[in-house]
Amino acid sequence: MIRRHGLMGPRAVRVIALVLAVGMIAGIGAPYLLQAGVPLWTVLLLVLIVLAVPIVAVARSDRSRR
């Protein structure tokens, strides 16, 4: 079997890049979001999702190599 797009397809890479970009913006803007009245649990949930995306991607790619 030949893989043309590496371990993940181009769509998965775009989705991961979008989530990481949103997370970076939320991480940098977290104090401002809190100051603007966004609940703390929402900001923490967003940051945790962003941290989980690359970890899950690495775990999936490692599993697919075996």
C-alpha cells in the first residue's frame, strides 16, 4: 500500500492547523477573554482541546506506523 499524503491526509492537517491557530489565539488572549467576561471554564476547555489535538495526532500516527 502506498501512502501519498504521509501519515495524515491533507484535510486532517488543515483541521489540526486550524485548531492550533485558534488555540494559540485563545491562549494568548485568555486574560483578555476572562476580563471580557468569558467564563473561566470555557477558556480552560478551549486550551485543553488545543493541547489535546497534537497529542492525539502523535498517538494516532505512532499507532499507524506499527
